[in-house]
Amino acid sequence: MVKNNLLKENERIDSLQRNGYSIIQNSTRFCFGMDAVLLTEFVKLKKGDKVVDLCTGTGVIPILLSAKTEAKHFTGVEIQEEVADMAARSVILNDITDKIDIVCEDLNNLKGVFENASFDAVTVNPPYMIPGKALMNPDESKAIARHEIKCTLSDVLSVSSSLLKNGGKLFMVHKPERLNEIFTEMKKVKLEPKRLRIVYPRVDSKPNMILIEGSKCGNAGMIIEKPLIIYDESGAYMPEVSKIYEEN
């Protein structure tokens, strides 16, 4: 199939620099960013794992993870039909339809789509912002991706817990200012925080991202990993971040 036959108006194909994979994105819509790439580096999956990626967007997380892990299968869930369609075409583009399915659905309806406790891991790069507390993008698609319009943090964690087997893992990227709320909501749905990494733009700046691993019905006890610093004093990527992008 000719690649360009998979493209629609305003769309482009971007290389992911991994296994020769590429992704379809729309220049007028929300495109994946560093948070998605850092999450795929933070995720730890086992051979044969069955994984669901909530709020999958254009599918970058399952596509990258299918290239760098031995997980058996990925399901990406996206509520926006146009965005889910891009993700599905990216799966076709990379000839990995046997490894990744894309489901266009409201995550709050997933209890009727998948059986409870049917996944080994959940990955999610959810909307970070609470409506009314941050300036909302006038573009509806971007607003849905960034703001809790279609789902809340509580929704994401509740659904994740219901989908995970006991001992299953949640991997999420979010904002540090909501860390206390995240831990509170995780505890409510039996997701025990197990690993935390805080991301700083520069060594002397405030953090702007957090990477969290939780375990369904896990024992208490959390590892706080060394901070991840993105840029050095000159504005260039720090060596660890350069290595992540080289590998992705």
C-alpha cells in the first residue's frame, strides 16, 4: 500500500526513528510530545503482557512500545473519532495490525467493552488540566486532549483499576501539582503507588512532569527514582534524554 494513500487533508507522516516505524499526524490537531516519549521509556513490560493504552491519541505509545518490548498485544483507546482513525491508519502504515488494535470509545464505557481484570498493564497520558483552572484551547480536539472535558483523573484511575489484573501495572505521566490528588485517587481504587520519577526542564527549575507506576492491590512501598533533567545550561538535551530520543 502506498503510504500517501493513507493520508487525509493536513496530515503528514513523521518518522519515529524506531524499527522503521512512522506515525500519521495532523498539523491542525494535537500532536504527541515529549511526555509520551518519556512515558514509553519509563514503562516496564514483561514478555507476553496484554496492554491497554487509554487516551491513546494518534497511537504513539502503543506503537513505540510494540517496537521496544516483548508485550504480546496492545489496545489503544481514543474517544475522538478522527484521532482514533489516524491511529488506526498508523497501525496499518507500520504493518502491525496483529500487535495493535485501536478502539474508538469513551473510556467510561469500557466496562461494557472489555472484561474486568483482563489486562496486565495500563499506560495513559491523560488530559492534565481541570476546566476553569487553565486557559482552554479554542480548538475542540486540542482542548479534549489537554483538559478533563471527556474524562477526569478519577475516571482514568477507576477504569484502569477495573481493567487490570491483581498485580497488574499502571504507568501514567501527569503534572506534579496534582501529585497529592493522584495518590489519593489511586488509593481509592486499590492502585498502590510503587515508583515515581520527577522531570525537570533544567536543574534549577521547577518540575513540569511526573512519571508514576502503580500496582493493582500491591503492597505499600514506593521507589523514588533520580530526577530526570531535560536540558543543560546551553539548552541542549542532557545525555540521558538524548539517549532516549536516539533509541526512539
